[in-house]
Amino acid sequence: MTDGLDRSLLAMAERGQRPRCGDWSEGGQWLSEDPEERAAAARWCSGCPVLLECAQAALDLKVTFGVWGGVDYTRREYRPRQST
Ligand code: SF4
């Protein structure tokens, strides 16, 4: 289901590269609970060498959260539970 993305990521790794979302210092933005951070992450996907494969994987996996291939798939915003 994600074979294309897996192959492309492995090829990047063999070249000593990784996508920006794989950078420990900022990778959390792609799964952030803050919609503004996810919007920034989606912009940072631009120019990613595996963007098309990532976008296809998101469709194949029917993802419902996080940023994939420049698109924020998070369907429901995080809301802290209210005490009763
Ligand atoms: S396109 Fe996919 S792999 Fe590339 S930075 Fe965005 S989320 Fe990461």
C-alpha cells in the first residue's frame, strides 16, 4: 500500500537524505495538535522529493490525521476534555 513511498524513502536514505518531516527538530509539526503548526508543515512539504508518493500513500491509507504530501488530513481539532 505504501510501497512507492517506502522505496522512495529508502532511496533518499541511501543518499543520506530524509524528508523535512523526518527531522527530529521540527518533524512534530506534521502531527501537531495546533492547526497553525500543521499549516506551516503543509507548506514545508513543497519541494519534498517524495511528495507525490507521500500524497498517494495518504490516499491509499485513508489517513485521518496529520500532514501528508502537503495536505492536512486532520479531520477533528483537538479539544481538551471538559470536566463535569
Ligand atoms: S511530502 Fe510527505 S514525506 Fe515529504 S515532507 Fe511532506 S509529509 Fe514528509
